[in-house]
Amino acid sequence: MTSLAATGFARPHRWLRTHPLAADSLLAVLVLVLVLVGAYLGPHTERRPPGLPYVLLTAAACACLVVRRRRPRTVLALTCVLTVVATVVACDEGPPRTQIATSVALALYTIAARTERPTAWRIVAVTVAVLTGAVMLFGPPPWYAQENLGLFAWTGMAGAAGDAVRSRRAYVTAVEERAVRAERSREEEARRRVAEERLRIARELHDVVAHHIALVNVQAGVASHIMDSRPDQAKQALAHVRQASRSALEELRATVGLLRQYGDPEAPTEPAPGLGVLDQLVDGFARVGLGVEVTATSTGPGTPATGTGAAGAAAVIGPLPGAVDLTAYRVLQEALTNVHKHAGPGARAEVALLRRPGSLDLTVLDDGGGRPAAEPAAATAAEPGGGHGLIGMRERAVALGGICEAGPRAGGASGFRVRAVLPLQARTEP
């Protein structure tokens, strides 16, 4: 039954909402009927029913309600005047006839529902006080008649009801706006996370592929060059190609496996190596002819320590947070790969690691292999299609709250310099 009733009234309700003038006209007719019924059937009508002037004034007051939404303050003023006049006209017809004030109550309700609270309450207070005082003063005695007290109560309640409706509408509007903003924020957050994840995957794949493919390219070129004259060395170069290819496949398999196991609590969270395997990275470059000198210093609590060589440097630096360890390895890997690809023949690289109580400093220098200082060795941004490696290093460092700088060596010396400072307390916010 409830659903049938709701369905039956849904269409008329929608029509009235889309035709406010028709709705207000219907309301004015309804109010007129109720006022006249109350005036003629009230408890005091036995003495003398209301005359024609009262009926006409009532009809005029109700007719004003047709434009209550367009001119609410004008309608309020007119209904108040007509109410006072009707009360005075009916003065000799017995007790006060205040049923006409229903039009005033509706006008007050409209203003309170459509006006900001301070202004609405001022209008309500003035209207209630002035209207009630005028009826008490100019209407039939006694001034404390229950009709006059009822007039005061009903007009005040109409203003309160309008204010409650205004507050409710404002609350619903605010809730809807918050829901829209929350939905928009969720969509923007999802897009941002997708973009960050794409950048992270791109950095991982670039670091893995660029390093190993560069080694494969060099060793394949060596094997092709000496295949006929020195077959033993060519076989050794091909073995290095095979080893580098196997390493690339293993790291790619680990990265792809991490992506496919997203959400699995047992899945690895850091597939890439850290400084613990720095010696393998250095040995890989040494096999292709790039000499790398590694030194490390720790200034943490206790006696400062210094180490040389990749293994000694890793021991001096000690354990690092996972994200910092991965970033440090990737920065060194990319910097040394750039030296190998872009430095001149016979170039050498120097890696300096400095662990402070709150940060890890990485510096990679190369001598440019005899190039002039005006041609920096690892300036991949100047090479066609290059630049992603340097951008990736900076993005990794910034993601941890650190910095990464790359540029020619100071003092006019030939070669290139890469320096990164990584805080040991990595940021965790997205």
C-alpha cells in the first residue's frame, strides 16, 4: 500500500516541483478554503458570521501567496497589512478573527526558508512583534484574547519551521558537495597512483635493461671484432654476453613477478639488489674494460671507518633501509652505465660513499677518457633519445626526500660528476 501511494503521488509531486507558479496557486486556494472554513465554523460564529469585507480581504491576502517565491518580502508586507485591516473590519463581529494570519505565516515561512539566518530572524521577530501588537491594539477586546496569543505563537512557529527547512536544505547541499568532492578526490588519487606506478615500473625496467644491454652490446661488438683473429677471447666475450643476458632476465623476471603478485603479503617487496652486491656490479663493468675505484667512509657513532673496494665499501656502509639501499644501487648502476656508454676509451670511474648519521652521500666521477671538458662524458641529456637515466635518478632520490645532481666536473676538468644525497629515514607518504 505504501509503495502504491508513493507511486501514485510521485508524478504529481514532480509536476508541481517543475511548475512552482501552479503549486503556489493551488496552495493559495487551499489556504483560502481553510481560512473561510475556520472563520464560518469557528466556536464564535454563532454570534455573527464574518461579513463580505472580511471575505474579500482574506481572498486578497491569499491571492498574494501566488507570488510568494518571486516577491517574498512584498507578499509578507501585504499580508500583514490585510490581516490588520481584516481584524479591524471584523471588530464588531465578536472576538478577533485571526484565521487570515495563515497567509502571514506562510509568507514568514517562505522568507525564513530562503534567506540567511540572521536576516530571516530579524524579519520574523519584527513581523511577529508588530503584527501581534497591532491586532491587540486595534482589534476587538480583550487584548489578551486567546486568538491574539495564538497569532503570536503561530507566526513565530512559521518562522522557526522555515529556518529548520533552510538548515536542512543547506545540510543536504553540503553533504552532496562533500560527496562530489570526495568522489573527485578518489578519482584524482587513483589517477595519481596509476601515474606514479607507471613511472616506478618504467624506472625499474630502464635500470635493468639499460645496464645489462649496454654490457651485452659492448661484449658482442668485441666478440665480432676478434672472432677470426682471437677466437679464445671472442668465446670469453660471448660468455660475458650470456652472463649479462641471464642477469637481465633474472631481474626482469623478479620485477614482473612482483607486479603479478600484487597484494600477496608473501610476495617480495624489493626485487632489485642493494649495495650488498656492489662488488658484482663493479666486476661486470671491469669485464668490459671500465675500471671502477670504490671508497667508502662512515662517520656514524664511534670511530670513523674507511674501506676500499666494492666489498669493503659495502661492509663499511653497513645495512641500509630497503628503499635507500635499492635507490643507492640504482643510482650507482645508472651512473656507471652512462660512464661506460658515453665516456671515451680507457675512461675510469671513481665511486665515493659517505655515510653520515642521517644520510648517505654517493658521488661518481669519471675522467672522460681524454675528452675535452666541454664534452661531458655522461651527459646523456644531450644525446639523441637520452636523458631518461638522469631523470630516473633524480626521481628516485626525490621520492625518498633526497637530491641528485649531475653535471660536468668542477674546475674545468674533463669528465662528469653525479652526486646523490639520500636520507636514511625515507619518506613513506604517497
